[in-house]
Amino acid sequence: MQRAIDQFFASLPKRTPFAVADVPLLFETKREGQFTSVIVVACPREMQIERMLTRNKLSKEDAERRLAAQLPIDQKVKKANYVIKTDGSFEETDAQVAALVKTLAAR
């Protein structure tokens, strides 16, 4: 996976203002230092579980097991440079993303 991310970043035009890599278990694998900034997408634990039940078709026990193997979301939020909260409407999430894109492009 790291090779693919490195190749992706290397392939970008020099004037690209920023790029995003989606890295599952970033903190758990201690890879956060490989990036200039870290964005965490967060919602409450119960909402995480509900989404895994729906999206991944997991049992509640399997969803809870997956979350138990990860750093708790509140700790990820504390370590992040930026946080997108996804416990509201799609419009609220889209507005947060748009504001963050504007911030990152201006850097």
C-alpha cells in the first residue's frame, strides 16, 4: 500500500496544492508521520457500529470487535490536524469538506 501511495503522490503535477490518501488504521500502524497533515472523519461510536451493520453487513459483535481493535475515535480526533464530523446531515458534512478543501488549497 505504501508503494501505491508514494507512486500516486509522485505522479501528481508539481503545482498540485494538496492530495489526500485514505489510509485505514493510520494511527494503529504508526504511519501518521508520513503525512504533512492528518484528517480524521468522526462520528460517535454507536453511529460507527450502526453504519458497519448496514454498510458491511456485520453482526453487532463483529462490528464491536473491529472497533475494539482500533484506537478509539476520540483519541484519533485528538491526534488529527483536521476533523470532519459526520454525525449530521450530508449537507453539513459537504460544507465541512468544502471549507477544509479551501483551507488546504490556501496553504
